[in-house]
Amino acid sequence: MEQLDRALAKLEAELTVSPQVMKALAASFAAAMTAGLAGKASSLKMLPAFIGIPAGYEQGEVVAVDFGGTNVRVLLLTLAGWGRCNILVKRFFPLKDKQKQYDYTAATASGSQLFDYIAEKIAEIIPRGEHIYPLGYTFSYPCRQYAVAEAELISWTKEIKTAGVEGQNVGQLLQAALERNGIGNVRLAAVINDTTGTLLTAAYCDAAADIGAICGTGHNSCYLEPVHPLTKQPMIVNLESGNFAAVSQTRYDAWLDKASEKPGTQRLEKMAAGQYLGELVRIIISDLAADGLLTVSAADSLQVPYVLSSEDLSAILADSTAGLRSVADTAAVRLGLCSLKVEELAALQQLTRLVVDRSARLVAATWAGVLYKIDPELTRQHTIAVDGSLYEKMPGYAAGLAQAMEDVLGPGAGKIALRLSKDGSGIGAAIAAATVQAADGKA
Ligand code: BGC
């Protein structure tokens, strides 16, 4: 066990992000924002959203589609102004289903199959007839926008591979699918990133909200640029911060990246997002096993990529039983490690904590970077609106973020509120659509 303890101490040193490192990261993040905004080389894409913060009075009955992970969500909702929103229908549809033998996220699926599926699901909840429903569409991948309803997919992230969508106008693809499927009474009004949705939802009722983020399957943040160079007006900018590159990788991160769908991209996301945290933990456990530091049975599934999910990590971290029953079950069922001693289970729990805490501290450093850029002296209140499964469900994650904000900002952190923007990516699409309608004088 002594050797395992030593290995853990080494891991702790490698994975801990100190306040000093966070401050340095925040400074280089702010510099990358400035460069990206000025069109200079930067790992931050700084994508204009062509939308600002809602005024608060936006109202109406709106359809929202939220596409960004392994499910697509379709909502019909009524906005009543000033944060009031009534969800009339909300349905989830999986984009892949082994039993039903479909996977619209695979390279074998085409863009039209994917968008026809989404259109069919919209048809299932929207009454046909004369009434025209504006559609707000959250599409949670890096898009170059030319207007609020014109968004071109730059490249897939989160290991999605559907063919023929990169480089295409994803708004047009959905509108065309709606028409192919005879849904003439739903009209695309806005395409937004999920971070934008999260921010819009919080800003609908909180005037201090100016940063939005997703800490879920993927990771990204956006912020309100007070004077955007394109319009000289306030505009939300999608940072695509998952691609931030000035984070130093351990050898585990480098291995994960090398085996990923797009090596060399999304460096921060691969260290911070739910899609990858389980895989990082698996890679570290298999390295410990290869060094003979764990009791490994012959039939282990330790070498199967992505066999550990972030839900498994949640179960590991939530376990406070004396014998670490959930850790033992997860190790046995997912990794085939059936004969671990309780000290080894404790080591698994500890290294999971290290990986999860590092994620929160890296993310907090980037938010501090945004604050360094928009309000370096922290002269006013800021709300950071967050949605996503890590933030909502991973034990200790939200608290870790709050602690990390204090560590990086010091007493100034008192000006910063982190706020769960529940279902923000979907509701935000509706707010975006209603904002566009209001601007067009139709609402
Ligand atoms: C995408 C972002 C998105 C984030 C959270 C990332 O992989 O590039 O556009 O906001 O995931 O869903």
C-alpha cells in the first residue's frame, strides 16, 4: 500500500491547481480573449452571437429545440416576461438507441437523417394549423454566425461524427427538414449556443447576469461584450473556451487527447468536461494497474475506452459507506476489478476527487479570466449562470467552483454569484426567439 500511497501523492501534486496557477491561467485567458476579439491568433474563437441580453418584457408562445449532447430536447413554452416562463411540453429524445439500432451521432448517419429525426420530434409536440410558432434553436457546437438565425457549424466536438454537417448552415438544415416533414407553421427565428441560452435565461430575471457557462457533457462559456467591435453594441460572445490551449497537460491528458476523435483540439474541454472525466479516471487507474499497484483480476475491462461515465464518477464520490460499496460496485461492474481491497477503493475515490476538483478549478480560472477582461477591479456585481450535469449533480463540483473563485479572486469573489440556470439552454432558445420577434415588432 505504501507504493500506492506514494503514487497518489504524486497524482495529487500533478492534478492540483494552485491559486497561483489559477491566476496565471486567468491572465492568459483574458489575453487570449483580447487577441481573439481583435481577429488575432488565439485558441479562443470569440464567436459573435448577434444577440444581446433580453430586455425582460419578451413574451409569447415559442418552440425551443435544444441539441447538444446525446439527447435532443423539444419544448413548447410560454414566456410571460421578467423571468416568468411556463413550460407547456418538454420531451427528450435520444439521438442513439442500441436496441432500436439507430445512432444519429455516428459517422454512418447523414445530416439529413439527423435533422429529419429532430423535425419529426418537433412535429410530435406542435399542433398543426394556421398559428405560426417562432423557433429558438440551441445548437451546442462551435458555429460561425452571420446573423442571429445564420449559423455554420465549424466542427463537431464531444465526439459527434454525423456526416455532412460540418461547414453547413445548421439553421437552414433544420428549416429544410421541417419543410420536408410538412411542418410549415414553425419558423426558425434564432440559433444560439447553449452557453448563450444559459446566460439569456438568467438575464431574463437577473440584471447582473453577464457570463453563461455549461459544465456538463461538454464545457464552454460565453459573456456579454459591452461594446462589440462588429456592432459597437453589447453582444454575447461565445468563447468556445473548451478549446483554450494554455493549460498544461499531464501525460494522462496527452494520452486521452491522442486517442480522441480530434487530437490537438478542445484541450481544456478534454480536462474539464463530463464527456472526458470518466475516461481520464479510467486511464489513470489502468496506469496504476500496469505498475502493479492494484489487485487486478484476469477478466478486467480496464482497457475499454470510455467505459466509465461521469455518472459513475458521481456514484464513486457520493459513497460514504465504510466499505465503499458503490466504489466497489462501479469498479467491478465497469472495470471488472472485483477483488480490490478497501484501501484501493479509497485510492480510486481519492483520484476521482482529484480529477473532478481539477476540472472545477480550471473552469473557475477561465471565469476569472473573463472578469479580468470585463471588470478587472470588480467594481460591480456579476452573476455567472451555469447549467449542466456536472454543476447540478456531481458531488462537490458546485462547491469546488465557488471555493476556486474565492481562491483566484480573493475578497472580490464576494461580488460574484454562481447561479444554476436550470434548463437554461432550452429556455434560452425560446427567449432568443422571442427577443428576435420583439425586435421585428411581431411580439
Ligand atoms: C461545444 C460548445 C458547447 C459546449 C457545451 C462544446 O463541446 O464546442 O459549443 O457550448 O460543448 O455543450
